[in-house]
Amino acid sequence: MQQSDLKKCAPDVELEVTIVDILDYVGESVRPIKEGYAVYAANHVICIGYRQQDAVNTEVTGYVTQTSHPGLAPHEVFLKLQQDISKWTLKCSCKAGTAKCKHIVACLLHIEKHPKLEYLSCTDVKQAWGMTKSRKPVPWRAKRIKDLCCVTQPYGLPCSVSNSQTEEEILSTSFNRILSVSKQSAIFKHIEGRFLNELKTYPNRALQNSVEGDELNIYITEEELTRCLNLNLSKIYVQDCNMSSFEQSEYYKNYVNVDITKVIRIALETRDQSTNDWKIHRTKRITASSAYKLFTYLKNKNPDWGKKIEQYWDIKGINVKATKYGKDTEQLAYDCYKKNRNPLVKKCGLVVHPNECWIAGSPDGVDVYSQVLLEIKCPGNEEMSLADLLDSAAVRRYIKNSTTSDIKLSEQHMYYCQIQINMWILNCITCDFII
């Protein structure tokens, strides 16, 4: 009996392969399911049918296009199926050589979607993977544009550009246009250069391009600040302080105490950290930068708290001019940090602690998604090497060398206190300290 006559006599069979069966066979691994579904969804299962069936087993053969070489002969998949999944015998001709490769899963998904299979003869197999290529064009084979049926070449017009200079310009222009929209490609990085020895960045970098507009990328938004303040990670207990007079209690109630809405509004209005509002709100509270000096002043044997507090009450006492160099160079350090280490960092203004409104802080930057605080100090006024900078008198006051040859911030310095308070207010778990 010939193959064509055998196919006419062979009835279609219907196999019962459910998605649960496939998951049970694959097991805990998710990768074969994802990759197998991608192969199936791309219609790479080009031919599948049964070759033999008895009372227990059904032998199925499938052909799946090679993903990396679609023009070559497809992978051959052999499936010996029965009701007992543990006795399935599945094989594939791919290099992976496993019984749970993506080609096998793609064939199983095909059977689950189309349970009725035809008999697959030897002639069907040869035609499926291109033995008759001369008569049957391969659908995935690349074609030239002029060979497409929708393109016609008018008579009398040349098919190619005769002027070699014009042809070179067309190729160059086309290449540059493709390159401009392929900035993540290897050729673009090869031509434009790569950033080597980049520091490890923080997670959630997929969010860095989700916000449009320069202002939204520079300053923290109301939603981001609300998220940061609502984390409430701190377990610090602050003892209540009793007011010594009714006037003090009324002043705190009317001018210091604020709700979460006012906290956010103050932070957004003072984000430039040089306005009069920023200075006024600072004078009403202990700030992260002044807390250490006030704490150590407690040890003064002859304290003059009236004189000490005056410098914080007086708006002019906040010497912004003295920090001009620091602010100018801090911006350069901030831009470098944002570009090369943490593109999600943003600036914010004076942030008042929502539950302890008598204390506030003005961090140089914060990444609310990774809960990272940024603090920048620019002690030098000239270019110097890292070794000279660490050896300078100003830096040696707060940077110490540990026994492991690493550098660390001294816990007995105002910068350490400033960072700890800002981390407490903004619920950050780490801080990047730049000098």
C-alpha cells in the first residue's frame, strides 16, 4: 500500500493533553513554559501529526523551526504519550538534548490547543522541512525588496544608482538613521563608546525613563515623597517634652506642629534650599545639620542657651554666602552621581518629620524606590587626588581609616549625626556619602 493510500485509510486521532499535564511534566521550572509558549505563539510548530498508535501509546512527530537558523532543517520532536504522564517519552533533536526543551513544550501546547491530529506520512515529513524547496518556497526565507509581489519596477528606470557618491550618501544617511534609534545596540555602543568600570547601580532602574520632563526628573514629586514618608520603618522612640508655659505650648501648636499635608507642601516649596521660606522653616526647628552642635553643647559647663539659640532664630545668621563654593561644586558631584551611579536620585527641600515636627532635614538627594539617601560635601577648593583629599586636615576630622584599609565616616562628627537624622526622617536604609 502506498503512503498516499495509507494516509487516506488512517483516521484522525484526538489526544487529551491538558495544560495541567504539561505543568506536571515540566515541574517547578518556569523557563521551559515561557520559552515554549513563545515558540508556539510564533507559529514555529510547522508540522505535527501521529505516526503510530496502539491501545496504550500514541507516537507523535513534530517539526519546529530553528529559532537561530530558520532557513535550515527544523528540529524533529518525538513524543510518545499515554495517560500516565510519568511514562511519557519525549525527545528533541536540538542541541539542548533535554526532555523538557522549549520545542517539546511548544508541541505539547499545540496538541493542547488542537487535540485532533492527522496521520503523518513520510511524504508529509519531507515536504514539511523543505525537501521540495525548489517547488515550494520557504515562508521564513529572507527576500529582496524588489522580489516582493507588492513592488513593481517601472520600465525605463535604473535599478541601481549610477553615481557612486550619491549611493554612498544614501547608505550613510540610512545607517545613521538606523543607528539613532538603536542606542542600546552593540554597534552603537562600539561607535559612541562604552562606560567602563561603572559602579553597581541600584534596582528599579526600569523606572528611570518612566517620568517625562526635566523638572520631574530633578525634583521629588508629591507622590514619591508621600510614599517615602509613609514607610514608617523607624523603631525610634522619642520621649515627650512638656512645655514650661502656655505661651510655649501655643507657639509649638501654631507655628511648629504640622500635619502630613503641610509637611509635603513645605518640602516642595523649599526644594531650592536657598529661599526665605526654607530659612524661616529652619529657624523654627532643630535641623539635621545643627542637631550635633546642640547636643554637644549640653556638655558646656557654663552654657548660654539664649545666645546659642539666637544664631538659629536669626535668618541672616544662616550664612548662605559661605557655602557658595560648596553649592557650586555639589551640583557637579550630584550630576556625576546621577549619571553614573543612581539615575533615580532626586532633590528635595526641607523635610519635617511627620510625627516629630520639631526636627527637620534638607538632604542633597533621595532615591525613594531604593530608599537611598545622598549627602554631598565638598571640602576642597582646588583639584586634588583622592589620597591628598583624604590626608587633608578638613577631611581627617570626619573620615577615618579602618583596620580593613577601608575608609569610614567617624561616628563622633556632625556629618554622621546629620546623615542619621535625614535617614530617620525619610525612612532610608542606606546613604551614599560623597566628598
